[in-house]
Amino acid sequence: MFRNMFKKTYAKIEPESEKIDIPKGLWRKCKICKEPIFAEDVKANLYTCPKCGGYFRVHAYRRIEMLVDDGSFIEWNKTMPISNPLDFPDYEIKLEEERQKSKLNEAVVTGEATIGNVRIAIAVCDARFMMSSMGRVVGEKITAAIENATKEKMPIVIFSCSGGARMQEGLISLMQMAKTSAALKKHHEAGQLFISFLTDPTMGGVSASFAMLGDIILAEPKALIGFAGPRVIAQTIGAKLPEGFQSAEFLLEHGFIDAIVERTEQRSVLKRILRAHTSGFKKVNRIESKDDSVENKKEKHQKVKEPNSAWDSVVLSRRPDRPTAKDYIDRLFSFFLEMHGDRLSGDDGAIIGGIANYYGRPVMVVAQQKGKNLKENKIRNFGMPNPCGYRKALRLMKHAKKFDMPIICIVDTPGAFCGIEAEEKGQAEAIARALFEMSDITVPILSLVIGEGGSGGALALAVANEVWMMEHSIYSVLSPEGFASILYKDAKKSKEAAEVMKITSKELLALGVIDRIIKEDIPLTVDGMDTVVEDLTSNIDDFFEKYTSKSKAEIAEDRYNRFRKF
């Protein structure tokens, strides 16, 4: 190999008559790595760069082809007359040129199709036509698609890509923001699903209207998303913008989108979301017990003594090897789409939630999540939620209410986070709002305390039709240490405090605070969850069966009466 590096080579000069013409469109240049890529390789790779993974913009018809079932797409309003509401000079000429160049009637393609045999309305913006800016025709096509979806009781999926409002149409272009948003409000009130998918770029009037109004908002990696353009912002504030500003990743971190989905996964994810909101998931068989190695792993932990005091349960509930919420999610559900953000100010690693497949039944899972090590606990804030976490939880519960999904909450927190920022962002209001809204949600809610159930921070996910506890979890007004500090003026008396607080599962069952105890091994670890999962599954089946026969009003009334008795 090294010899060849130094071997002399001579360029062969071809006669003029023998020059080879390279067909137009044979190569594409990646905007990320700047490398030339064979066009067919780009297409085969779903319009991503095979060298660096960078995303190419996808034409509307090709996007539709990549997503929908073969042969299912029927286009709506393919041809619409040109609109020039301001009689802007030469605008009609410009539009005709754009039509000729792009082979499109306008900057969006709309119609109906099926994805995974679920009938949907779909609208896909196309940047080839005036950077997919929104004027009257674009607004009309999208509004008509939404209205038709509402009439036909179909979900609608919109792939946004836009530079914003169309300047040549002045204020009429802004009217499209109000028009599309109003149509989506009617769609929402009719109980229909809207999935918004943000691609690069989604800016201006489009981002400030229909694009950010989805029941579920997804985005492609590194897509530019925002209201004002980054150059405008930088010039206005006279400062350098942070790296990754207005990217999809930035919006995810700040709580405005649910997930970032790679192009290779988009059809699969959309199929599962649509089925969850329409026909339900494909039923899966229950997983049987594991191999003998599980027993061997359990043997290593049998040295822990049987608890004979409340404090022993406190210790067991806090063990670092105790299963976390995510461990239960992984074992109970065959599919889980995590949804992020409160759509107001941020996301919170201490609360995870999303749509899950419980043996063919779509459910909404909302859980408090601890970390398994210091690094994870920093991300999860040691399982202590912030206000945006509780607001995210409530958003997901309202989503479940709209689409008739039962809710399973998993409680495991020392308590809501106490800090300056939490107070500034309204910790008390966020918890109060959760209690307020959960009280009359019209789908069944099951809450499971798996470790610590600390104070109002735990109750915010436990206003349920039934509350269950793992045998050696705890549920209390505050920690035994805090109780001892306040009432005994001595935190060292936490063991004594634990005995009088009645925080164990047996004591709380006797008080009527909880409805069921789930037996567990001592100690309970991830490797030894088989029996627990089997017990939980059986009881969850019974729970769903019980509430299947009840009306929405009865479900809410049962929950009201459950707490009214105390």
C-alpha cells in the first residue's frame, strides 16, 4: 500500500472528441461535509449523506412516498389558481416561474393516504417553491386539509418546512396563521389527532402557527426551528448566539417538542403513534419467566434480612439497586414512545412519560425516574421533579384523556425539588394544578409506588382510581429525617419517626390510603423482577377489566369519592 503512495502517475489527456459528459443530477453535494455524493446513493439512504449522516431536504412527493403505504396517496387540490391579493408587481410572473422550475402548483402538497392501514390526511411542505413560504394558497390548502380531516374523523400529519410568511402577500400572509390555527382548534375539539413533524427549516409564521400546535410534535435531527431567524436575532441583540441555538435539539431541551426522530425511523414511529390513537397496537404474547441464571443472580442478594420495622422498609425503598421506573416500563410494555417537554419552559429528567403498548392496549405512562448512579442522578435530579416536570406530566394526562387511554403513573421520589429556580417557576402551582386536573380526568388512572413516595411531590402523580404499593416501598407526608427534625428537633430520631408515621404498605392499606400491596423479593433487584412483573400484569388486567364497564362520568366520580372519604 505504501509503495503505491509514491508510485509515479501521469494524467491521461483525452482528445476533445472523447470527453465524457456527466449527466446532470448524477451527483449531489452534502451541505454538511461538502463532499460530492452519488445521487442514487443519497436516494437509497433516504436522502441522508452516507458519509457524514447529514440530511438533504426531501421533495414533498418523495417524502410522501417514503412514509405512506404503497399506492395509497390521493392528492387534494392539486391545482389552484394563483393569488396576488396585493397586486404586487411581477409577483404572478414569479409564481409562474416557480411552478415551471419546481413542477409544483404551490409550496405544499396535501391529500389522504394510509400509514400502516390507518387512513390519514397529510400535508407536506416543499422548499423548492419559494422556500415554502406561506401565502394565501398554501394557507388555503392546509386549512382545507385540516377541515376535511376533521369532517372525515381522520388524524392529520403535517410536515413543515418554511422560511415563514410570504412577503409579497403582506398582511394577507399573516391571516393564514390565524386561519390554519382556527381550523386546528376545531380539529382538536372534535377529538382528532394532529401530528406535527418539523423539518429544516421551520421558521416565522409557520412555526408560530400550525407547526407548533400538534398533539404530538416531532422533528428531524438538527432542523432549524424558530420564530425570528438567527441572523435577525444576532443583529438585534448584538451578541453571538450559542451553539445549537434554534436547533431541534435546542427545542427538545427546552420542552417544546416531544422527540427527535431519525429519517429511517419515521414511518415506523408514525405507524405506532397512529395505531395507538385509532385501532390499537398489534397484540403481543406475554413473556414467560427467564432462565436459571436469574436465580443465581438472586442468590447473591439473599443476605439482606427480612424487614421487621418501618425503618427497614425505608432502607429497602432507597437501595441503589432497586428497580427504577424505567425498569418497570421496559418489562411491562412492548413499546414505549417517550414524549418530552411541558410546551412552556423546559423538560425534566425526573419525570418521564409517553405512549406505551400494554399487550395491544395503548396506555399513557407517567413516571418519576431516579438514576442508577451519580451521572444519571444529575440528569434525573435524584428523582425530584421540577415544575416543568409536573406540567409535562399533566400535559400527557390530558392527551390520554382526549384519546381515551388509561393512565399508569409510577411514583418514586423523595419529594418535589426544593430550590430557588423551582420556586421561581411555581412549584406549588404546578403540583396544585396536577391535583386539580387529575381529579376529574375521565379515563382510569392507576398509580404504583415502587420506592419512595415523598410528600406532595408523590401525591401529584397519585390522584388515581387505585393506588398500589410495592411491599417495601414507603409513602409519607415527608421523609422520616424531615419529620424528626421538625417534631423532635433531632434528625437522628428518624428511626423513631418512621415507626409513628405509618408509612409502610401494610399500615397504609389498613388506613385505606392504598388499595393493593404487590409482594416483592428481598431485596428486589432488576434481575429478580419476574415474579413482581407477573403479579403486576395479572392485577393490571383486572384493573382494566373493572373500569371497562364504567362510563367516563363514573370513572371520574369514583376517583372523587376515593379522596372525599378522608
